[in-house]
Amino acid sequence: MRNLIDKLEREHILEKDEFIALLTALSREGHDGETGTYLAAKALAVREKYFGRDVYLRGLIEFTNYCKNDCLYCGIRRGNPKAERYRLSAREILDRCRAGYELDFRTFVLQGGEDPYFNDERMVEIISGMRQEFPDCAITLSVGEKSRETYEKYYQAGADRFLLRHETAAPDHYGLLHPADMSLANRQECLFTLKDIGFQVGAGFMVGSPFQTLENIAEDLLFIGRLKPQMVGIGPFIPHPETPLGSYERGSADLTVSILGILRLMLPKVLLPATTALGTIDPESREKALGYGANVMMPNLSPLNVRQKYDIYVGKIHLDEEAAEGVARLKSRLKELGYETPLSRGDFPV
Ligand code: SF4
């Protein structure tokens, strides 16, 4: 497998059957087998070349858990009557930004379901308010599929980045995870539109989602190779019992960590989070992820009384290291591991 990893480092892409061979070896041997160890060493060297030992912290504000969609794996899908719904007001969002700024966050991530209440007018008001009060901070949105016109309004109001996981690049697989009224083609088109407008974009997918094959993951990697996003968010699938896919097995933290290494070689300057889902199923995996090229963490800045309601999967960590109040502890743990957490927006290097 070393020859494939060398090729990936050199050319930043592999053929589909080569990706499948590499993923097969990593699944069989585990992330700390011979293939994974070689991959980690390469990924770490690339990350250090572009980012040194820096890890960027982003303040995550989950501002609405209403969603008009019904993705079959998601705990806040509209079809889950047990989800306790909430929305934050513009004032509450700004309050959380102020608290985050005091904690040295210089990126705020506004994440929510596709909630029609937050129409263009309300979103532009929120984004403009953040931009005005925090001119030195990056504003990242994660609010789903919209029209080009809407994305342009967000961008003009001052948003810089947009996260939209493509979830799976295989149409058949997409159809097994989503209702018929959702379309993979539209989701992918949104990503290209966002990039064209000027956003730094983040794609991503779940590892080990129901019905997923290694061939599907290879297709995800090929799509990411075509899109060339500035950020990629991947995490293991975690079932939520109040969803149609609630009885399926969770994904592998081990394989997720290895795929981070592949992504670091594909996109050397990518901003790559060690995700909350990874930390939820195995707290040590987030530290391992840093050793495979991850360079971002997203502590939760949402108000304490709503954190448990943004329940996209079960057992999500949010009350300790992952919470903003635990940021000092997180920083000191990172320092022990030899990482720095600079006071910086942590943009994609140009
Ligand atoms: S995954 Fe996103 S779009 Fe789908 S139901 Fe959940 S919040 Fe809504």
C-alpha cells in the first residue's frame, strides 16, 4: 500500500479502484497497522508543513433545531415528534458570540436545520449584526440547501464560509438515506454555487452510514477531489433511536481517523475538524485525529439550556470538554500534546 500512499501524496488523487484497495487495507489492519502508520506519518508531515502545530478552535452556535427535511438518520428530522424544538433569537446569538469572543474564538459557526422561519431577511439581519460587531471574526454558516440568490445575500451580508456535507456522493446510497423529495444533484450543485460565489466551502460525509460500502467512500473521495473544498467534515455514523435508521450499527472511529489522513494528502491545506461525532464514540479518537492531519476543533457555544435539544444523534458530547466552558481545559490538553491554539480566524491558506 505504500506505493498508493506515495502516489496520493504526489498527485493528490487516486483512481477509484486504488482508493478502494487503500480503504480495504486500512479497514482490515486498523488505523495503527502498517498502512495506517505510514499514512499518518505522511499526513502529519503535510499538516505541519502548512500549519505547523496550530489547531484552530471554532465556536459552534446551534441556533435552531427546526427542520423542514426528513433525512432518515437525523434526530431533528421533521418526522421526529419527540424532538423538543427551539430557536435562538438574534439577540441570543449575538450574546453567544460575545461570550465566545471573550474566550478567544475568532470564528463563529452558525448551524441549524433548514428552518423556514429564518428567511433571508432574518438571516441577513443576524449575519450583518455579527459582521458589524465582530469585524475580525470569520462567520461560517451551516444552514443547508438554498437558492443562489439567497447564498449571495448571505455572502454580501458578511458570511465567509459555508459547511454543507454532501453526505454521500453515490446516488443509490443517497436515496437510501433521504426521502424522495431530496436530491443529491441539488446538494452537490449548491456546493459548486457556494464556491463560485466566493465562500470557503466545506463538504463531508458520514463514515459507516447504513448501506455504505467502501466503494461509496471511494466515490465520496473522488467527489471531494473534484470540488476541492477548503474544509471537509467527516464523522462516524451514530444511530438515533427515534429515526428509521436507528437500529443500524454505528460507524468506525478507527476508519474515520484513517480517512482524515487520506484527506490531508488529497488537500494539503484543507481545514479538517476532529469532529464531535468522533469524540462522542471514542474520546481518544479526537486526539488520534490530530495525529492524522486534523487541525480544527469546534467547541459548543450554544446556550446550556438548548444543547441537549440539538440531538442529531444520541450521546453527543456537549457538557464538558466540548463545551465552551471547558475551552481552557481543552487548550491545556492540546498544549500537553504539543499543539498551539492561535488567536486567529484560521482561514484557508492561499
Ligand atoms: S440532516 Fe440536516 S437537513 Fe437533514 S433532517 Fe437533519 S438537520 Fe434537517
